[in-house]
Amino acid sequence: MPQASPGHAIQHPHLPIRIAQAHDEHNATTHGADATASATHATGEAHTEHAHEHKPGDIPSATLLLWNSATVALLMVLFALAARRKLEAVPRGIQNFAELIVESLNHFTVAIIGHGGEKYTPLVGTVFVYIFLMNLWGQIPGFHSPTANLSITFALGFVIFVYVQIQGIRNLGVGNYVQHFAGGSMPWQGVLIPIKALLLFPVELISECVKPFTLAIRLFGNVFGEDVILLVLAGLGLSILGIPGLPLHFPLVLLALLTSFVQAMVFSILTCIYLSMMQHHHEEEHAEHGAPGTSHAHATGH
């Protein structure tokens, strides 16, 4: 038994040993927890890097495709600046090529819209060239077609939709613009005509509102499906035949060059059709308002 000396506390002989053991156990537990936390953090970082790693066959991120589309737009601006840098009466080189493109797009637009369609050539021509180049961008190894993303194609469709509505209001006026959803100009006699207008109005309104979606989904579906098929055929030589770099997809690449042009043309044709509908309504309104005056002048002449 330990004896307590006067004025001193009782001291246990094993107490310092137990304190040292408890301290060692606490240090071991702390180091173990730190090691576990470090391992968990390292595993999380590895998982994050693995998640962000892009593999062939993965859908490209919207940010990557947005930068690709911005690059295409920048190339178009640089080409336009280079073509206008030294304008000559007799075009040569890049100016000659640029004028050929503009004239072809102008004939294309006027042929669909009709008289007065040349004022829409800048929009239709820009949309055609922009979509065509973005479709071709995916045929370059290491790049992706920006039109293979629904957000980008919807943005294009929405721009066309808003522009068409603005032109419709400008050409027809607010009243006639709203009236054309009810079947256009019509005599409001009887009971059947108002009923027909009430039935047509929601149908025409819905069909007008879905135009940007149809433009976007049509372009996205065709380009995305084309890119997927090219990727599958490109990997077929390695995965099945065991021959790396075997260009099984090469014939389809040639076809993709044609379909890229066709998809841009389809989008532009639909844009021209939507604009021509507003343009023709505008011409009909002028013809109707001008007919009485013409008849009156003709009668006065007699």
C-alpha cells in the first residue's frame, strides 16, 4: 500500500504508465482518422477526375459545343472581313468566292419567298452558312458538331421564330397579325364564320408556337444520329476486327458531307417558307386595300 506522506497526495506507481498508454492510443486514433480522411479525399478526387474525363462515345458537354459554335462564328466574321478588305470592281480571289456565295444565297431566298425576298437574304444566308459549317465541324477529328446539342439548335429555332413574328407584326399590323391566326381576312357575316375562326385560332396558335421546337429537334436528331453512326463504325474496326485505325466509317463521312449541306438547306428552306407566309399575307392586304382605288380610277377614266 502506498503511504501518504504529510502534506503530499497519494501517488499510484502505475498511474504514469496508464497515462502514457492512453496518450499513445489517442495519437494512434487521431492518425488513423487522418489517414482515413486523406484516403477518402483522394478517392473523391480520383472519382471526380474520372467523372470529368471525356471518353469516346460520351455526349459532349454543352459548354464544349458552345465554344465550338463560337469558333465557327469567329471564322465566318474573319472570312467576311478578309473578303471586304480590298474591294475591286472586277472581283478576284476571296472576294470573288464571297460574291459567288452571296449571289447564290440571294437567288435561293428570292426563289422561295418571291418578290421582296432579297431583304431576308442576310438572315437566311447567315443561318445557312452557320449551320452548314457547324455540321461540318464534327467531321474534323477531335471536334464535335455544335448542332448535335439540342440547346444550340433550339436557340437557332427560337431566333427564327422571334424574327418571323416581328416581321409579321411589321408587315400586317397587330390587328391583321392576330386575325391571320383565325384564318386570315374573311367576311364576318353569319354564324359559321365566327365559329370557324374560334376553332382555327387555337390550332393555328399552337402550330405557330411549336415551330422553334420542330426546327430544333429536326436538326438535332439528324446531326446527332449521324455522329453516333460515324462513331460506331469508327470503333468497329478496333473492337471486332482488332485492326486499329481501320476507316470503316469513311464512306459514311462522304455521305455526311452531303447530309450536312442538306440539313442546312432544309432549315433555311423552312425559314424562307415561314417568312413568305407573312410576306404573302402582307401582299394580299395591299391588294385588297388597293383594289377599290384601282377600280374607282378605272371607272373615272371611262
